[in-house]
Amino acid sequence: MVDESANANYQVRALTRGLGVLACFTPETSRHSLAELAKLVDVPKGTLYRLLETLRAAEFLEQEPDGTYTLGIKAFEVGSAYLSKLDFPQASRRALEELAADCRETASLGVLNNGEVVYVAIERAQREIGIQSQIGTRHPASCTALGKVLLADLPDAEVVAVLEKAGMPELTEHSHTSPETLLAELITVRRRGYAVDNEERAYGIKCIAAPIHDAAGRAIAAISVSGPSFRVSADTLPELISAVVAAAAAVSRRLGFRQASQPVEAE
């Protein structure tokens, strides 16, 4: 007699391992060898090879001529299906394009996930020096404008819980490394309605972000403009802040959010 519970446990474990393999592929590391994946997911090579062949047959993975693996068309379709269920990427597309064109910098749309910001849309302004993040890129919320403006929508206790779980890496000397200093800044972010990344994630890069609210008033995403610090300067910052806040407000209105307008407080 077949032990159905044992068989079910095996199937769940195999699925978990397969999903773990797919999670190894990111915009920064889009291909892996069998040996690399074996180290990343801590699975014996024989077992891993069977998982990879199953994923390849289902078109979630493709094998390149050099033997390495990359994501396949089915992975793209699943990711596209996730984005299609969200209203804000579609509602924000025009605002993102206009923001990038008006500011002549890179405009991005991000969401908060497990203490990190995930980029879900990017529009580049085709300047000679720009920010080259990719859709799907993740950065710590504690040292990004997108992350800080989304954290500002949460109660302090929840912010602390998120930071304790995700960590607060010191990417530059300007990065927040303690919840106390970040919470103090979030008070200002809430009052102003926008956040600034002042070379906190990377030297030479500055960013301004404002929240996108849904009809219930929740900050479900944020929109930003990023550029080299010599262009995002004290002279240009007020104009960039106004543009970002206006773009976020326009998308929020399309999503049904209604709030009396407030004057933008400068840095």
C-alpha cells in the first residue's frame, strides 16, 4: 500500500526545491551553471539535474550552448501575469514616461517586499550618464528613496519589525544603520510627502521618491527620479521634487485616491 502522506511530503519538497532554483535567477545574475546552482540551493547534483530537466521541459528554464541555464518563456509569462493583475503599473506608465522626459533622468516604479524595494517599471531618459537599474532589481528599503517613502506609510513598530528581519546594510557612509535614525527621518518624510536618497545606496547617485496611494489611501507603490549627484543638485532638487510629487499624485488620482492638495515642502 502506498503511503500517500509520505508521497505528498516528497512532492512538496520537490516543488520547494524547484521554486528555490527559479529564485536564484535575478536581473543581476541571469544565468547559472549546474555547479553554481548546486551551491546556491544546497541540493545534490543528481537531484538538481532532474529538477533542472523538469523545469527545462516545462519551459521555465532554457539551457544555453555553453551548458548554463537561464529563465525560459514560461517564467516570463508567469511574471507578466503577476504584473497584469496590478492596476498601478498600467496607471503609472504614462506618468513614468512623462516624468523621465521632463526631468531628463531615470524614472522608476517600485514596491515594498520583505524589507526591500523591487523595481517593477523603469523609464530611461537616454542621457549620456544615467541610472541603469533593471526591472526586478531589489535594493534595501532603508537606504533608498523608494523604500523610505513606502516605509513611512507603516506604523513605527511595523517599520522596526521589517528592518530587524531584512537588516540595514551600510552600503555607503550615508546609509542608515539603526532603526532610530531612520524612524527620525521618516517623521520628516511623512510631513513632506516625499523621500530623498542622498547617496545612501551608492556614491554619486541621488534619488527622490513619492508614494502612490490607492483608493483606500494605502501607499501601494512609489515613483522616483534618480540621477548623478552632479545633476541632482541643490539647484535642481526643488524642481525634481515637485515633478515627482506631481507624478505620484496623478497616478494616485487614476487609482481613485482623493486628498486635498498640499504645498510641497522643499529640502
